[in-house]
Amino acid sequence: MIVFLTLIYAVVLFILIRIKVLPNTGLVWSTTLIWVVVLFIFLFIPMQWGAPQGSARVLTRAIQVIPNVTGQVVEVPVQPNTSLKKGDLLFKIDPEPFEIALSAASAGLVRAKALARQDIDALKNAEAQLRQAEVALTLAQSLYDDDAQLVKSGTVSENVLERRKRNLETAAAAVDQGRAAVSRAEIELGAVTDDGVVAKVAEAQANVDQAAWNLEQTEIRAPSDGFVTNLALTVGQRVTNFPLAPAMVFVDTSEKTLIVNIQQIYVRHLEVGQAAELAIKTKPGMVLSGTVDSLIDISSQGQAMMSGTVFASGQIQAEPFVVRIKLDAPEILEAMRPGSVGTATIYTESVQATHVIRRVMIRMQSILNYMVPVL
């Protein structure tokens, strides 16, 4: 742009000299250098913070598809780079082992419910035996007391009383055993969850739910609208739920983000809501308008990474900060391919007189996008 303005100044000088308004001397032509210095000092240098410029690009999420279960792939219906809707089947894992596990868990639930009913019957039986033992204890105690009176009167011998005492002790022991049996049955039935379900039944139901969930996870579906690219998965391969071994990469196209890199020295002039203009390589001849949506207040060098060293040494560079742009016409962003790049300008409240130059420059860049390839 400075070359363009300098050429204009030189043309004006040439015209003025031709019509003899100015003399054709070296001093007159040397004012071109003064013109360049004036442009730098009063226009182009202030323009850097009055209307900072940076590289722009369109981003989206690339999701690593990792199944929740491990198994052999039996179906891969998707095609690479073909649009998919949320919930479309990506691939399917052999469900037979998980169907067997679900059948086993269902059988365990039936068994647990039967055992719970047996526990109720066992409690009733233990309570009945306890009542019998208590009746026998009462009878033994009565016979012992009667014979104790007869011993005092000399009617029966001491041997009869000893036999009654042994019977009484046996009846008391039977009562203690009956009470222990009732207590065990009550404890078994008393092991319930917060919602009142017997623990063994709740555990068996949880196993059924887990097995059913595992079976459901054999069908891996698209997490959102998008497409699969660089598809290498095929029938017969074995996939795992290990995080470092993704089965495929899914490109999420449901939400795209337009970001701009702004050098740190100019960030202090930026605020949310400021106007912006963009010239994108995939949209030659167009100048897209928008506003600053947010400023990301950290760069990659601002994060502390876990390591075994006290401080990670290395060259420290002033990395640009990222600014998120919201287009006035969001449908344009939806139509753009992720990875599209270009140039963006943000118009701050500083040195607003320089904005007109930057507006001209961004429009020139949009026209040059017809010719200049992406490097």
C-alpha cells in the first residue's frame, strides 16, 4: 500500500512538473523520500494498532472415534468424505459375545430374585422354629420348677431334677439357635439399597444393565453432523477402547469457528464488539464483515505442562493471541470449509483516521485472492 501511495505522489509530481507548476529539480523529486517518511510515521505505523491485521482461519473439531467396548468389526457402512447426520451408524462390532453376556446377566437376575424369595421363606421358617423352641423352653422351665418343689417334699429323687435341668438347658440352647437363625435371615433380607431393593437383586440388575449397555455400544454412531475422512477401518479388524488407538477420525461440521491471530503488541487495543473485515482465500473478491466475539486470554506458551523438570528451558517467543470473530452473515461461515485461511482486520477505537487505508488494503487483498495461491 505504501508503494501504491508513493507512486500516486510521484505521478502528481510528474504532472505538476509537466505543467510547470514545479521545477524539474532533484530537490523536488527528493520530496518523495519525505513523503514516504511521513506515510510511515503518521499513517502506517499508527495503523498497526489502530486497525491491527492478522491471519484468519476456519476451525472445526476433529473427533477421535474410540469405541467403549472391544471386539471385531463386522460392518462399516460409511464412505469417506460423505456427509453424515448425528446418529448415523459408523461401524458395528460383533455383538454375539455381548448378547451372551446379557443372557448370563439376565439369568443371574432371575436366580437372585429366586434367592430373595427363598430368604423370605427361610425367615418365616426360622421364626416358626424359634416359636417352637420358646414353647419347649417354657414347658421345660415349668417341669423343672414343679420337680424342684417335689424334690423339696421328698416325692421325687434328685436324679429326676437333674434330668429336668438338662432338658431345660437344651431348650434354652434351642431358643438361642432359633434367635440366631432369625437374625441371619433378617440380615440377609435387611441388606437393601436406598430405594428398598434387596442388595443381591439390585446387584444382579446392575449386571444386566451393564451388559445391555455394552451390547448397545457395539453400534458406534456419529456424535454430530459431519463426515469421516481418511477411512482405514474395514470388516475383520479388531478395535479396542484404548485411548491411544482410535478407530477413525470424525470431522464435526455442526459448529465452525473463525479465529484471527493478533500480535501481542496490539492486543491491548482490542475489545469485544469491535468491527472486523476479512478476505478469505476461498471467497475471492468478497470482504466479509463481522465483530469481535471473544478474546482468548492465553497462548500456547502460557500453559504449564506436567514434566519431570523444574522448568522447561527453551526459546521464548511472542506468540500471537487468538481472537474469535462472529460474522454478520453466519450462513457464510457454515458454507466455508474448515481449514480455509485468509486475512482479517479489526478496527479499534484508536487512530480511526487510518481505518480507511486498512479498508482499502483488505479489499485489495480480496481481489488478489483471485491470483495469489495459498502457500
